[in-house]
Amino acid sequence: MVTIDHLTDSVRMRGYSQKDPLVEFKQDSMKVFEELLAQIDREVADTIFKVSSEMIPVGMRKNK
């Protein structure tokens, strides 16, 4: 929610420079949403990796 508040304030300021605030908000919010999805993908991949490595019996793990 804080991110949306900052985004709204930023877009409001750009409205003074003769840019359409709605278009600016849509573009910026899409970037934020894509970053959120990428972060979720990374966290899911990390979690799956941790779970799968924990499922390997200790004696069968490769030590580096």
C-alpha cells in the first residue's frame, strides 16, 4: 500500500508537467506489478530449492 501511495504522489507531480496522470499511473503501476511478480517468482524458486534439498537424505547429499 505504501508503494501505491508513493506512486500516486509521483504521478500527481508529473501532472504539473502536462502529462496525463492516468496514463502515467497505468505505466508506473504496471512496472511495479511486474517487479512484484518477478520477486514472487524468485521467492518461490528459492523455497522450492530449499525444500527439495532438505528432502535429500543427509548421507546422499554432495558436499562441496
